[in-house]
Amino acid sequence: MSDAGTITGKVVVNRVMSLDGFIAGPDHAMDWIFEHMTADTVPEVMAATGAMLIGRGTYEVGKRMADQDTSYDGGARFVLTHNPPAEPDPAVTFLTCELEEAVATARSAAGGKNLEILGADVAAQCLRLGLVDEILVYVLPLLLGDGVRFSPPGSFGRIDLEPFSTTRLGAVTMLRFRVRK
């Protein structure tokens, strides 16, 4: 928060993507990501992130991958879901509210840093509602051929973007865009 009490961090959709536009492979497989990058690959992104808003499906995939080196300290973690699990997870807060309220809650918890949006459906809903400031995409040098697309078909209409940064991180290309509002 700034001195005036307004939230200063941005809402950022963060994606790792194959060159053919998939953010997960068949059966939501994401192990291919760690062949090319880890949380240590982008320390500046990590430092700028104060909280994450995650879709339930992405949360479940992350739980399945818990045995891999996927440590990502993006601050407070919030999972937006219609059905919270029976067993609580002390590492996350489950939210069952409307999307706008979930974004506001997570932004507040980010403490003036960025709120990172993870999950195809949650990100698409945030884009459709005009809640996203930036999109950050890591393009990996592979073609998956099938899986979960960057956004579900028909999720939103045209959204114009302004590219502002392209960085090469070894074999990975990091693209950054501002969402034009």
C-alpha cells in the first residue's frame, strides 16, 4: 500500500507456455516446465510478488507435483473454489466469494506488491472483467500438441496488449505485456 492507503501492486497473469500455446499438457501435466525453469530462474518476479490467486484445478495439479522442486515463494496463497476441501491446507486460504472480492482480498494481502494470477479459468475470468494489469509469459522451446490452452476458447473477446519487455533466460523467452484498458 502507498501512503495514501491505495493498493500499488499490479494484478499479473503469470503463465509458462509451450510454443504452441499450451500451459499444461494432456491430463494437466506440467512436469515439462521444470526441464527448463525453476523458481530460481526469475528472482525479480519472485521479489515483486506479494500474493497469488490460484484456481482450484491449478492448486490440485500443484499438490500432485509436490514431490518435485517447485518451491515458489510468491507470498500469501489464495485458492478460489466453489468447493473447499474437507481437509484444510494451512499453506493456503480457500475463498468461495465472487471473483472481484477474491482479487481484492488477495491484493490487500500482497502488501503493495503484485498479485499473481495462476490458473487458466481464473485468469480468463479476470481478463474478461478487466481486472488484469499485466501478462507475463515464459515461452518454452517445445511443442506439446495438446493440453490446456493459454485461455479456454470463448473466455473473453479481444483484449489489446502493449508489449514492454522481452528477455531471454537461457532457452526460455520471457514476454511481458500491459493490458490496455
